[in-house]
Amino acid sequence: FSLLLPRVLSEESHCVSEKADCPAPHKMSTTERTFIAVKPDGVHRALVGEIMARFEKRGYKLVALKMVHATEDHLKVHYQDLKDKPFFAGLVTYMASGPIVAMVWEGLDAVKTGRVMLGATNPLASNPGTIRGDYCIQTGRNICHGSDSVESANREIAHWFKSDELVNWTSAAQPWIYE
Ligand code: IDP
Ligand code: MG
């Protein structure tokens, strides 16, 4: 039972039990922001609207949006943590091969829930109902990006957007999404 308990707790609170900094639900911020991008394959395959609609319909608030054909140098910084991986060069080439739709979405638990909505890195391991689980097959063509922590989100948002490109606004739906 003691072995099961952390998992049960983590599922109920939607927190990863290993993360000591995981906030208690009542302390979570409705203004948490995450960087989400539709990769070049998602753009070519006309999935931009579909991916945006998932976040919009869920209740997350769009605070920044642009289409950008990123340079390899820009992408090398974006993926700096993966620079020693064997797939790094191919990843940068793929990401620079066409336009990307870069976005910032805001709301309660936006970073972790955004990742859940995207699905696993390997689409074959992604559940149906997730974006990758519904629309792609291979890890190297997994159509979307989402920040993996609040710290990465802040770094990625600053890397892709100037501060005046982030729009602070209050949605009319706000009181119908949050109690
Ligand atoms: P994530 O996008 O789910 O956060 P990361 O491990 O951060 O996954 O990897 C970044 C991206 O690098 C992946 O989304 C995928 O496009 C690519 N990638 C990761 N692992 C592989 C691989 O083994 N082969 C090819 N591409 C990979
Ligand atoms: Mg990642």
C-alpha cells in the first residue's frame, strides 16, 4: 500500500510525485504560461487550426502567436539541452525546413497539461485523444512542441517572443472556466 500511495496521490493532484516543487492545487497559478509550437510537418499537414483548437476549447488563453521560419542557429538554442543527442543535427534540419507556428498559452497548470494534451514524444506511445496520438506516427515527425517545465517555458517564451508580443488580456470566458 505504501508503494501505491505516491502514485495515487500524484494522479489525484495531477502532480508528479517526485517533483518536490510541485505546487498544491490551491496554490497553482491561473497565469502559468507555456510555449507551444506547431512544427513544420504540422504546418505542411494543415494541422495548425486543429492543434490550436484543442488548447482554445480546453479553456487555455492564447497570449502570443506568430508564424516563423526559424534559423538553424535559433533552433540550436531552443534545443540546447539536446545538443549531444545523436538526432540533434537532424532535429535542427527538420525544424528549420519550413515555417513553425509559435504560440504562448496561459492557464492553470498550462505547462504540464499542455504536455499531456500533446502526448508522448514517440507518437506510437501516445494515447488516442492526444494530439500526437491522433495525428502522427514517428518521433522525428511528431508535429508539435510543448515546454517541459515552467523554467523551460519561461526560457523558450523569451527566446521566441519579444515581451511586447505577449498580450495581457482578460478573457470574457474567464469566470466560466475558473471558479
Ligand atoms: P519532447 O518534444 O516531447 O519534449 P524531447 O526529448 O525534448 O521531446 O525531444 C525534442 C524533439 O526531438 C522531439 O519532439 C522530436 O521531434 C525529436 N526527437 C527526440 N528523440 C528523437 C529520436 O530518437 N529520433 C528523432 N527525433 C527525436
Ligand atoms: Mg522537450
